[in-house]
Amino acid sequence: MLDVRAINKSYEGQALLRGVSFQVAAGETVCLLGPSGSGKSTLLRIIAGLEEAEAGQVLWQAEDLTAVPVHKRQFGLMFQDYALFPHRSVLENVAFGLRMQRLPRQEITHRAEQVLRQVNMFAFAHRRVTDLSGGEQQRVALARALAPSPRLLMLDEPLAALDRNLREQLSAELRRILHTANIPTIYVTHDQAEAFAIADRLVVLHNGQVAQDATPAEIYTRPASAWVAAFFGLGSQLSGRLVQVSPALIETELGRFQTTHYPHQPSSGQFGPDKLQAGQAVYLLLRPNGARPALPGDPPGLNRLEGVVTDAVFRGESYRVSLSAPQGVEVSFDLADAPGIGKPIQLYISPEAIQVLPTHE
């Protein structure tokens, strides 16, 4: 439905977006995810027509939208601050966009009430928006964006103003609403957990480029780079050098590690066993749930890590144990039992919990 091609944008001589491309399919929710300043909101405004790109195209069903003004793109945009009218009721706020379309009054009321039911806010139709909680205002703003039946819905950090508990509660509800509406959606956020809960697919931005474009499950299991793995907090990382390629044997300052896991990049094919060679610098991703205390029968001198316990935090089913390893390296793993703080420990890291990542970003 939407095809964003090679978008470039700069501010004050600094490149903000550098050749950003991605697509949104019918009924799909795509999250634009990245740290603050990565260009997410600017990209959204370019798609909406509120800003112009210096290069690249935005196409809707193969039609170039460059010359199409904002009000004719038929896209819905929901801002972070909701931008509700405080002097109007909930129903009047939702009906505002429909009145701009000059629809008959009866149809406006019917569609506004219908979309309020969709977001579970029909009982609040005649309340002033100033009497609503933050979560209720968020639903009203979403209903207003949905009411005109936009071809594409764009949400810019819609849960950012809410506290953590409410964000977690509403993210699951928001996913249900978006799937029920079946409208292609771009959802901007910097919150990884929120993106995983809502998105069908993630477009991760870093340094003005797409660092990875994949499903949440694929990014979790196969991050495309060391930066992506660090951004999502997928585990500890070590730098090293390949001794052999398949199975991968890596020499690090903390010892030798072996694995057969590589990142999966189906669109580019830039990294994998066929792209590696002995002597190459790489990163290792050590998954937190892949460690256990070393046993005498474990392979000697392989996949072992020694350190001093600096912290142990109870996380329900396990303890997140932090270690200070030699050379000042800090790592952490999930262990069934909490070793005493200050005590030395030797761990064995399963080969399945170790992944080779490229050093380039």
C-alpha cells in the first residue's frame, strides 16, 4: 500500500535521514523504532506531507505523492499530545474530521458513535475531554483519527505521556483496535517493549538509516548488528576475532567461544558463514539465559567465562546476575540461584546462546 523509497533529509547541514526505504502492506502495523533524534517523527511528517524530503519518494499504491497536498492524501495522523479540543465533548472531538468532509449530520453522528464503541469510549460520548484520564484521552484521539476512515493511520508516540503500567495495559488494547480497523498503520515509538507488543513488523532506525526491517520475533532471534542487539538489550557483547568460520570459533580477551549462530538478513545477505573469513573482527552476543555454572564435564577452555559477582537481582523465575570479568568487562546472565555478591564464579555458555555479529553498523 505505502512505499517509502530512499528518503533523504538533513537539518543544519547534518544528515538526519539517509536513503530510508520501507513498505507497509494492507492491514499491517509497522513500528518506526529508534533512539531520540533518529528521525522517526520527521519521517512520519514527510509521509504525511507536512515536510518535504530532499530526495526520495513516497508512493501510495504506486502513485507518487510528492505533489499531493496533506488534506488530499487521506492519511490520519495522531500526535503525541493528542491535540484534543478542550471546549468540546468527546463526541464532538471525534466528529470534527467528519464535519470537515461535509458529510450529512446523521452520518457524522453514526460514524462517530460507531468508532467510539470500537475504542470502548461510547459511554463517555457527552463528557468534556478535560474530565477524562490520560488513557481515556488517548482512546478519544485514536477514535478521532479513525473516524474519517483514513487510507493510512500514523501514530506519533501515542502512549508516551502515560505511565508505564498504563502504557503496558493500553498497548495490547491498541493492537486489538488496529487489527480490528484493518487500516495500514505506522506507529512511531522509542520504547522497545511497546513496539514488540503492537507491531507486525519493526523498522529500526540508526544514524539516519534502516538498521533492520523485520518482524519482532526475527529481530529478537536474529539481530542484524551489534547495535541492534544492544538497543534491544538482547544480551552481553564481547569483541573478538574469528579463528575458524564453520563452526565459528572466536578468540576473545576472555577466552575462546564456539557457535553456529549468525544474524539473518534475507533482504541483503550481507552477513553469514559465506561472508566470513578467518581473522575477521566480529562481536559475540551472549544471551542472558544461556549460562549455567561450569561443570567438570564441560569442554575444557571453550565457552567458559570467569568473573566476580557484583549484583544479583530477583526477576521472578531467575536472578539477573552481573559479573565483573577480567579486563574490566561487565556481563550479566540469568541464573536459577543467586551466588553471593563478591564471590568468584565460572560459567559455561551454551553454543546455542552465542551469536556472531558484524562489527560494521
